[in-house]
Amino acid sequence: MPRSLGDRLAVVVAAACGMGVLALATTAAWAAGPSAAERDAVCADAEIRYKETFGKATKDEPVKIVTMYKDVFCPIEITVTQGETVRWVNLDKRTSHSVWFRDSGKEESARLFNAETVEMKFDFPPGEYPYLCGPHWESAGMIGKVTVKGK
Ligand SMILES: [Cu+2]
């Protein structure tokens, strides 16, 4: 079952609704990560691991899935419609990851261990929302982006 951040996330999401401007600090770290080809290879492995763990493909889940594997968010960019939910899933066996919309002034999620998940509903204004993995954004360039489109 997906693990929710509960009350804390609800507060965070509510706070985000009034926010239209993003800092761009995250963008500078984007280039520090692996190449597109390296990411593609990691993400292909992540998809195999996802099926082994959850018994279905990420595309067959009822919400959009972003996997966290070998210090990569797969896919690195995702587009959602306003109000849609995204579920992050850690597929690493020995490494914890987090989801942190730091540039948006939000709190970091809990550290997720193997097969743990966190969901976030994007009731945000349309725009681009870069985010980080707290433990790995700086050392490994573990960064992603959610683009929210209006309904
Ligand atoms: Cu990480």
C-alpha cells in the first residue's frame, strides 16, 4: 500500500496553492546528474525491477509512477493535469531516497526505503516544479521535475 505523508503533506500542498514563483536553484544542479543515455539504462532496469516487485508495469497503475533507482528519478520529467496524483516508489534495496520540492518551499518527504512509496496530489497552479532527492541531489544529481497543466 502507498504510504502517505498524511497531515504534513496536506499542509504542504495547501501552502503550495498560493505560490506562483519558483526559485531556480534546482535547475543549476540538473546538469550534474547522469547523461540521458545513462538514465535510460537505469530506468529500463528500474521498470524490470518494478514488475518483479509489484507484479505489473508502471503504466498499468492507476496513478502516475516515478521510480527511484540508482540515484535516478524515472522518468526524470513528468507532466500531470492539475489535481492528478503522482506516486514515487523506491526500488533500491539498500538506499533510501526522498522527494523534496525544495525550490517551492516545501518540506522534504520521509526517507523511503525499498518498495516504500509516497504520493502527492498536484493541486498546484500550472507550472514547472523541480524537485530533489534530499540525500542525493548534490552528490549524484538526483533531481526531477513535475510539470502541472491546467484542467
Ligand atoms: Cu536519492
